[in-house]
Amino acid sequence: MFVNSSDPPAPTPPESQDDALSAGPPGATLQVENVQLQDGNLTWTHANDDSSGQTTIDQVLFTIHPTRSATQADKYIICCLREDAADNPDNPAHPTSLLLLTTHAIPDELLNAPLLSHPPPHLQQTPHNEVDVVVSTKSGVGRARPFWQDVVRPLLQVVLQPGHTATGQQPWNTIITQDAQSVRRYAKSLHPSGPSKTIILISGDGGVVDLLNGRESNTDEEVAKAKAKAKVKAAKLPLLALLPLGTANALFHSLHKPVESRSPGPTLLVLSLRTLFTGTPARLPLFKASFTPGSHIVSHTSTADDGSNPETCLGPRKDTAVSHLYGAVVASYALHASIVCESDTPEYRVHGSKRFGMAAQQLLRESHPYRASVEVMTSSEPEYRRVGRDTHGYVLVSMVSNLEKTFTVSPGTRPLDGKLRLVQFGPVGEKKTVEVMMGAYDGGKHTLLEWEDGEKVRYEEVERVRVVTQEEDGRWRKFCVDGTIVHVERGGGMVVEAVEEAAFRVLVDERVLLHG
């Protein structure tokens, strides 16, 4: 609810880069025949015992039709994803599984669906292209690693058959996060002078922000070079393939909103795997949030605290001094930032997305009026204009439409449009704030809300936003950038603006570019 979060990885035992040797369920490979599609169900007969099986068409990822010689019989491999824990009752820690159906004939409907005869170029390891897999072990509720072992790795092994790589070696590099800085350390290794890079990111939104800001020292240098050259060669930008295993997954939901169905349909993971193998690259829009001197990124360490004390957000260690952060989702102050901050403890994170509601309940009961000035610039206003009064309830600058699949915070945003929009309202109290939240869950109708006392939800496209806090209590001087929490000094603040220069490309369903 009105939140997105970073998903910092936690320490795990050291693991070799050659993760292909580590054990993991390889996925079920079945020889089948009489494959039929009817009423949304795919059915088949097992070749060895004539028993039957079925799955839904929404669980079908794609079909592989390997290149064959003139003497070989036609062969198809139908790749399916099963996500119901009931399919794997003996191992609930591995709720997703890969189902591979090998057959000599498929229904015509599958011939018109995604059909792979060759590995996509962005997944082929060559002298001119490298493929890295980044597995954030504690994103969301900690399912990234089993998803890699049970689904993604065996799927890559099937698609990237021997002979499809220039070196004959394992056609990807694996990075398993060891601690909260693993992704940032990896990002520092990305250099524009090297080969093209595809990064399969099995993570939440926090993995993206860590990539952006781990590469930050490179980013400033690259921006200067880009301005000198007038543009960056798009084909050399690292290409992100998002496999969303976080809590809210705001970026993936927003990028794929035109192809996501509110009714039963392909799940988030099915869409992301289809996009990994059949998607189209697009420039990832970014913004920059600049902070006043003395600002620090803050993070939590595990304590005996049960997470119910709101003052825990006052006590996290100050981590790294920060002057600016890059983001792709949202920058915020007031309620949104407080919810993310106060729910982002180890004790809260075990509850998954429910942690946001748990923290929000306490904050809504308090309904603190955040003392700050909020000013905006727009395309028609070259000078700052003040927004609202001296106190605020909610201030959020968004580059995406959705913070969750059904939570539309910015209904005017289209995928990849690169525009910033401000959502702001005053300290209207618990009842009206809940009304705003319900409007966001109703397709973004909160942006139309006005009340008899003159208060309303302000929603507009902006070029730049400046927020300066006037709070004495450090608890209310927290800002949020894509889930990363920044503490500012008294009288400090944040300026948010879009960045013209690109740092990454991102894979999206090609229908997004046609209908987004």
C-alpha cells in the first residue's frame, strides 16, 4: 500500500561462480504424445504408460523447436512453470518447478505462441556478449535461489544447448549474493569499454537500485562522456532481464501493465520468463535524487526487537554518506518513506508484503503532520512553485504507474515514458488516508479525490521536485528512493529530477512497445 521496497540480500555461505555444479531439482522432463489444447487446458498422454496429464495454457512459457538434421524426427519441448506449492508438497521451500514436455507434434495454437528454434542473441555468450546471472538470496521471502536452481538454470540449459556458445564453456556467469553490498560490488565491475552485457536479475526492485548506485561512480563518468559525445551507443548499455522475486516488484508490474491481466491469466513469473527469452530491449528511464550535505543511507541490523516499536527507525546504524541516488521507481517523503523505513527490519521482513500494512497501521493511528516545504517545476514553469501548505501527509514522485500489481499510484504513467509525476496530499487523518489508498487499489481513482474542507489529492506531471523538511525529530526526516532510506539533517531535503542519459536497457514484452 503506497510502498515499494528495497530487498537487500543477507549473508549466505560462500558459493563458487560455477553454480551449474550445485545440486538442485532439474525439473521434470516427460516424453508425451497426443498433446491437445481445449478450453484453456493443455492435455497429453505419457508415452511410457498411457496415463494422462494436464496443465493450463497460462502455465506454458514457450515451446522449443530445436534445429534438426534431415534424418532426425521433429521434436518439440513444451516448457511450463508450476507455482502451486501443492505440486511439490515434500519441499515447500521449492514452490516453483519446471515441467518439460517432449513430443513430436503440438497443437496449431502452440505454433502461433512463442516458439524458439534458436537461443536469443542476448542470452548467447560470445566474445562480444556476456551473460551474468545475479541471484539476490534474501529478496522478498527468500525464494530467489531455489527459483534459480529449480527453474531458471535448467531452462537456460535446455535453450542454450551445446554448440550455441562460441567458447563451449558454461554460457553464463553466476553471482550469488553474500551480503547487502554484493550487487553494488558487482555493479562496479561493469565498464562501457567491455563486451555487451546481459544481466539476469533474480531480485526485487532493490536489486535494480543497487545496480544503478553501485555503478554510480561509473555513472557520473559515463554521463560526462555521453554529454561530450552527444549520445551513448544504446547497444553497448547493459541489458537487464528482470525476474521479479521481491516483495512488491513495482518496476516489472509497471513495465508490463499493458499485458498483465487482472483476471486469471499468466502469473508474474510466467510473464517474466517469457520476457527473458522472447523480450525486446528498451531504454530504462531513470531519475536522480540529490540530498543536502550530511545525509546518510540508513539500514537495519537484526536485534531482539520484535519489530513492533516504531522508534526502531530512529536507531538503525548510519551506513554511507550520500549526496545523490539514481532510481527507476519512486522517490518519497512523509508516509510512504516512513512505512518503508519502519517495516524494513529483519523482524518485519519475514512477513513479506504484509509488513507494509503492519507498519502502516501504527503510522496511520499517529497520522503525523510532516513539516516541510514542497516545491515543483513543470515544463511551463521554469521557477519553483509551492505545493500544499506547511505540513504534509504524503509526498511521492513516481516514474512508474504501479507500486504493486493492483495498486496504481500514478494512473497517467505509461511504460517507459520517462515522465515524473507528483502525488501529494496533506495530513488528512486516518480515515481519509485509507480512502486514498482504496482509490489507488481501484485503478488510481485516488487522484480525483477532493473533500469538503478543501483538502485534495494533488497529482501532476513535473520536471523537478524539491522537498525541505522542517522536522526536529529524526524519525520524520527520512526519505525513500526505490526502497533505500536516506536520513537528512535538520533543515535538509531532497531534489528529484529525470535523467536524460541512459545507464541500462531493460527487456520488455514486445507488446509493451506496441500498446504501452
